[in-house]
Amino acid sequence: MTAVIETEGLGKRYHKLWALADCSLSIPAGHVVGLVGPNGAGKTTLMNLATGMLAPTTGRIEVLGGRPAAGPGQLAKVGFLAQDAPVYAGLSVADHLKLGAQLNPAWDGELARRRIGQLDLDPGQKAGKLSGGQRAQLALTIALGKRPELLILDEPVASLDPLARREFLQNLMETVGEGQVSVVLSSHLISDLERVCDYMIVLVDSRVRLAGPVDDLLAAHHLLSGPRRDPASLPDGVQVISASHTDVQSTMLVHTTGPVLDPAWTLSEVGLEDLMLAYMKQAGGGGQRQRHLEVQK
Amino acid sequence: MIWLTWRQFRAQAITAAAALVAFAILLVVTESRMSSLFAASGITGCHGGACPGAATRFLIDLSSGQTFPLLPDGANAYVILYFLSVLIILAAPAIIGIFWGAPLIARELESGTHRLAWNQSITRTQWLAVKLTLIGLAAMAVTEALSLLQGWWAAPIGKAVGLGGSASIMSEGRFGIFIFPTHGITPLGYAAFGFALGVTAGLLIRRAIPAMAATLAIFAVVQFAVPLWVRPHLIPPSHTIATLATANVTPNGGPSIAVTATVIPGHPGAWITSSGAVNATGQPVTAPAACKSAIPRNLNPGGTRAWANCLASHGVRVSASYQPVSHYWPLQLAETGLFLALALALAWYCFWRLNRRLT
């Protein structure tokens, strides 16, 4: 399968600040991809680059084999739900569906009407009077109605309460499950994505820290605990992501390609949330230590 | 895209249509008194020297004796109507730039809806092209409609002024700084320019209210600068040097000679763009010493005449640059073309910026 998003050395700079730097990714098709990272990590920038809302400062990006927003054909292939789910406050729900129908040759009016019906939205209602959740649903309906091959959702549930979040994501998965759509969605909350994503990208400080299918990521990471010792004494091929020590014991999250054979260690599985948090923390306070470790290794 | 443009523009379009209808009703209702006074004035069929008198009489009759219920007593309804109707055409392109142009992109950027609009299966170029074309044409149509209505209503005034009549503010001919840009085809150019200026300001400033203010400021400067520094030179003016007449001299109580050409012999109705006192060889001159004693102390006609005679007898003549009446339509074309070209340049810049310098 070809990549839905492929980037190489991609970077975007605002004045002197890099919002995204040195980003090389290849996201295969057919996944629900979670883009995780703290606020300001570059998630929105990456999504705006993928939809052509921004032009890269360095590097290149290809989406479904084409340059983002290169023409009507490319635009038709990508559905984008921008942050805060923008809709026209003065236009009604029905107007928005008409907008979708008028501007998208492949518009699926049946799907859009059915969704609006299921969501119990009043077609005559002005979009400005909708709740945050309803607005997100309306914007998602427009993005889905154009029958995209790739759906990009920027913080789709950020403004929703926990119940609405769950409903939105459930509804999204049901809709996506029907067709052959790849999805990339971002959130700064891992718990939102854990349930629905089978591919994860962790973005911290404008850089990609981790990317891969969830199963592979879990298989390649282990929690080691045992008597206290220097992380540097670990064998080659074992990379420490995070470590905590008490007087007598060390606990380390490690990335390893092969089995850990040292009988001194107790090996246990690591949860996805813990794994990603470790990567985010590492980039934050522990960046210095990480570099140090890599040199020793 | 046409549907979306209309849907988003609908409220403004209805407002403009309502304003246009109100303007038309006001002029249609008041036109009958104008045409009956004109018919009674004797201007039609007048001969030679009788015409300016009849014309002035008509204008004086028109601008007196009629008050409107809403206006204070003594306010001359037709003077106010004439003034307001010209002002509205003059202001229409600015208003269009402010309320149609500036928010066109700025409002989308402000509310973030550009991220919705620009992610449908239509390029930004298409999106902007449809909006600029449809709303730009509407801007030109509305402004030109206002102009044609006013031109029809004020035709008797124009005729009377053309025959040399003058009363109150009804004294500007076709080249007048308020009349020229509000009649003929120039309103088309101003409307297109005002709209494109607003759109560009909105795209650059990205916020509607400041963009509206910038549009107004820039448009006002352009509207002020063009008649002073641009229009006189759009077509090379003609030049003439004529004998000094009393009418050319304005006493100013000093030795400098305030000489203004008021008419160009053989070219009635010409627009005099600049004039001054010159000697027989065409060099600018000051008052000859011999005439210093003749400088009039006040505005009495006899003194002015004596002074003018003294200046003329010492070889002072009047030089003038002017645009003859035959230049009216070429000038109209040139000014309209200038503004249409500016509007297209601004539109081109908007397309370029929308695609290159992404949000």
C-alpha cells in the first residue's frame, strides 16, 4: 500500500521559531493514525502542511502521492476538519450541506443527510447557534460528505465534554469503518486516541519522537525492573527511554529490538499511554540525559 | 461556488438594492418640479446672450422656495438633494470597498472559516475568482446605476450650467471635480478600484475593522489626489496665451498678480487646469512698476477694471493650460481605464498572495 502522508526533512519556520523541524514520516494507508503531543508541539502545523493550508519552509510533503492542495483533484481526496471546527455562523445546517454539495463533485448527499438525521440536528438551525459538539459533527459531516480517501482531524474533540468525546469518536469509527478511509487525528490527550488509533505518532518540541503501528510499538518496548544499576551497563540494542531509581531498585522503560536475556531483570509489558508519556517526558526535562545516554551506548 | 458567493453576499446585496430603490424613488418624486421649472424657464429655444440669464434664473428658481417636510425651513431642498446625490455617488465606491471588499477575505480569516472554504474540492484561485468577479461586477453596476439615475435627474441643471447659468452650488460643469468622477463611465472604474482595494486591505491586514479603516483612508487620499495631480495630465492639455480681460484678474491687494483664466476664447466649457500672468514672450511676470498705483484697495469693479487695463496695456497677458470639451470622453476613458487597471493589479496581487503566501 502506498503512503497516505510522506514527508522528508519537512520543516516550517515562523520568523525564527521552528514549529516543525526535520520531520520524516511515511504513514501507510488504511490506518487510524493518532498524532499526539503537548500543546504547541507542531501537530496543527503538520496537519496544515498536509492540507496545503501552509507551505513548508524546508523539505517536502506528499499526500496520497500529490502536493497538498495542488488542485481540485487533490483537494477532493483529502477531508479536513480544522481545529475548532470552523463553520459559517450565519449559515444554517442545510446551507452547509448545500455548500458541500456545490463545492465537491463527489459529494455524498445521502450520507450527509443521514448523519445530520442521526445526530438530530435541525437543518434550519443557524450554525452559530449549535453547541461545540454539534458544530464539530457538522464540520465532520462536510469533511466526510466529500468522500475523501484521507480524513485529517485536528483536535476534533478538544472542545467537547467527556461524554460527547466518546460519542464523537465512536460515531467517527462507525462512519470510517464503512469506507476505505485513512484517518489522521490529533489530540493532546492520549486517552482520546488510545481507543481508536492503531498507529501512533508522538510529536514533541516540533520533532517526531516516535511513529509506528501500535502493536509494533508495544512489542518493541518493555518495562524492566530489578536491583539498582547504571543504565549504561545495559547491553547494546537496548535503549533507555525513561528510568527511575530508588536506593535499591531501578525501573526502566526500554526500547529493544531483541529479547532481554539478563535474569536480573523482571520484564513486563508497558501500556500505550505510559509509553507515549515516557517519550514526551523524555523530550521535555530529560532531553539532556537522553543525549548523554546515547553517547554512552 | 456561485451559490456560496450569493449566499454569503445576499444580505449586502439586498441592502444595496434597497438603497438603490430609495435613491431612485427620491429622485423620481422630485424630478417633476425640476422639469416643469426647466420648461417654464425659457432655456429651450433661447438665443445667444439670453441663454445665461435664463439658465441662471432657472437655477435660482430651482434652489429657492421649496422645502421638504424633514428639512429645516429655508433649507433649499434641491440644493441639498443635488449635493447629497453627487456625494452618494462619490462615496459609493468607498462604501463598497469598506463593506463588501474589506470583509471578503478578512472575515473568513478572522473566523477561521477560510479553513472550511479552502478545503473543499475547489482551489483558492477559483474561490477568489468567482467572488471577485460577481461582487466586483455588482459593485460596478450599483455605482453606475446611481450615476445614471442622478445624471437623468440633474440633466436640466447640467444644461443650465453648460449655458453659463450658476446659482448656489449648482455651478460645476462636466469637468467639475465633483461632477467628472460621478458621471459618464468613471463610476465603473472607481467602484472596481474601491472594491479591489478593500479586498486587498482585508487580505493584508487580516482583520475586517482595521482593513475597513485602511480602505477608507487610502480611497480618500486617491480621490483627493487624482483630480489635483493626475487627471489634468491623463491627456496632454492644450495651451493658449490670451489678452488679459477684467474677468481674469482677482485683486489681492499686493504687487503679485493673481491672474486666473476663466474662459478660453473659442473653447467654451473647457477645463482650465492651470493659468497665470505672462509677458509677450510667455515668461511669468509680476506687476509692472507703472501699475503699482493702480492696485485696487478693495473689490470695487471700477478699480479692478482699471488695474486690468493697466496690466494689459503694459503687455501682461494670461496663459492657460486647458482640456477642451472634446477631451471629455477621452479623459473619461483614460481615468476609467486607469482605475480598472489598478483594480486588476490589486486583484492579481490577491491571487498571487493567496496562493504563495499561505495562511
